[in-house]
Amino acid sequence: MPIEYEKQGDLAWITINRPQALNALDIESFREMRNRLMEARDDNDVRVILITGAGEKAFCAGADIKGTLPTLGGFLENYFKPVSESIDEGLYIRGIDVASLQIWKPLIAVVNGYAMGGGFELALACDLRIASTNAVFALPEVRIGSIPAVGGIQNLCNAVPSAIAMKMILTGESVDAKTALQYGIVSDVAEPAKLRETAERIARQIADNAPLAVKTAKLLGVMGRNMPAGQAIEMEKFLWGLLKDTEDRIEGRKAFAEKRKPVYKGK
């Protein structure tokens, strides 16, 4: 399978398994990536989703040029078709359109090498990016007459200062893991042999927290970007009110008072 799916308790690992192509995505891979993301989204037992690439050379080198050749159908007629069908008709980028899936569970990109083009866009769509020391990031689309089209421009501009983002976008130049950490593109950097262990440790810290609180915090973080500060703060107040009397919030406060680890049920 080009996309592997593995559950480890309440963690779900999605692995792009095309190391022979630097984990570049062909049509089947784009379709399977979307399916696996939806599977993890809809599985009530999954609390955190981690995405990585097989091997140590690449997270994902973007679209497989040979495996995503242009089709004869027009863009508009295919845009309004079901997503799975439009992927086959050339709109393959919809397979990694994470925003459209409304996944409120935390997503972690575990970047083990090249994250180029659509691969970098997939990583930018995640909430956290944890990189190996050999990771390389770039949006090189302008060099081949195209642009990032799955949120790459907007997400990078939201992640780092605009001058840094625009330099990467307009030149197509790459940055290494050390520079990515300095820019704030990634949150953590680990040696390749320690990358998975580091990612699992952070994922476990998240998964051990109250699920409804985690999802709500992510929703506020995402939606608040497009709201005036005052409205975003008011939204925080209302969502705090919705969480106020949940079983998990009561359990968290009781566990703190009793000096024990809380047992959260997502209720």
C-alpha cells in the first residue's frame, strides 16, 4: 500500500510508503491519504494523528510528476465532481486538502528528510512539525511554472514572518532543519534515530490531556486566525462555558485535588 495506517492505542500513524520515489504522491497515494485521514478523524479511539514518510530520506517530495500527468477534462467541470472522482481527473491536490476535512484532532507532521512542494504543504497543514536533523523544506513550485495550491502560501505566511515566507515562496529556495527551527516552521528537531521516539513522546503528552479540551483549543487556534481579536476572545469565553460542566473537566479538577492522574473519557 502506498499509504500505511497503524494504530498504537490512541495514536494513529499515517505513513507515506513510496521511498523509491522519495515518498512523492501519485494518484493512488493522494486518494489513499485522504481516506486514511478521514478514517483517523472518524475513529473515536484516536486522539492524535501523526504523518510521516517511510525511510530517512524523505517525508514527502510532493506530487509524483510522472504519476500526476495532466488530464483532458477542464478544471471547473471536475471541481464540482465528488472529491474521489475529481482526484482521478487531475485535481489530485484535493487528496491533501486537510482543511476541508475539518479534523479537530491534533495532527503532527514527523518530517524525516525532504518535505518539498505538496509534501511541505501537507506538513504545514498539521498543527505541529517535528523534524529530523536531515530535514529540508521548500515550496519550489514557481520554478516549474506553478504555485502551491493547498494552503501552502497562506499557512507559511501564518507560520513565519511575511518576509521570510515570501522569500521562500518567490525564490523556491529550501531551508534545512536548523533554519526551520529558527524561523518557527518546526517546533522540535531530533536526530533521525530519535525522531519517532520524540514525536511519540509529544503525541502522548497531548493524548493524555482531556480530548474535548484539546479539540476545542485547536478549533479556537484555527478559527481565531481569521477573526478580530475581540471576537476570538469572546468565542473563547463561550467555548469555555460549554466545557465548564463536562465530565472530563470535573474529573481533571478532582484528579488535581486528589494528586492523581486523571482518567478522561472525552465526555
